[in-house]
Amino acid sequence: MRKAHVLLLVTLSLLAAPALAEEIIHPESGLKFVLPRGWTYSQDGDALIATNLNGTVSMIFLVTDIDSSADLLDAISQELGDSIQDAQLTNQPVSQQSHGLTLVHAEGIGICGGEACDWDLTLVTGGRKNLFMVAIGDIATNESAIHRVYDSIRSQ
């Protein structure tokens, strides 16, 4: 019987491991999301910037007035002109409904710090304010973690 309890506790602790990821509440947008375990974040003016454990990818979270996929490239120029220049889409934006919110996702390329870079963004509408989320850096290696952040978005 004791072995059954120990096995149950071990199983529950393994299932709870993803809960160690950090839930972030973004009061201005009225949204919340989960950053993967080991990621850090800081506030830089009106932008929340999250970075993975080894610093190879960062995600920038900004409240925006942009509300449609037609404005995504303009939004990158407006909101992230210092970080991404010459932004170009590599696929057409895709819209989906998730947890009562609309998420418009796009990917592209540009110039970051004088070098070619990839970016991945999601525009979230349906919260108190629209949230513009952009990942910059090693997108290919970190794609599943980035998309888990996008998939975790909920209203507060």
C-alpha cells in the first residue's frame, strides 16, 4: 500500500512539473499567458520582454492599436522599428479562435542588429486591449516553446 502512495506522489509530481512554468498577468491588455520554465522577463517601458534560458530567443509583448492582419507589417515597423528593419512576411497571416480570443499569427524575416533574422508574431484581439507578441532570434530551435506561450493566452 505504501508503494502505491509513493508511486501516486511521484506521478503527481511529474504531472505538476509543467506548472512550474510562470504565469504572467498582463494587466494593460487584460490577458495572461505562461512562460516556459527557466525563462526570465523584465519590463522595458511599455514592453514586457521575455528571454529563454540560454538567451537565444526573446519575446516582446506590447499593447497595440493594430487590430487586423493587414496592418501586421506596419505594426512591426511602428512598434519594433529599432529591433527589426526591412520586415517581410514569409507566409500569409493565419487567424484562429482560442479561448474566446482571436489570434493572428505570421512569420517573417528582417534585419536585426545588422544581421538577417527570423521573427514570429501573434496579434491577440478580444482582451481589454490588443496584444502584439513577437519572438526574435533562434525561432526554429525554440518554435515549440514559443507556440506554447501563444497557446497559453487567456483572458484574466
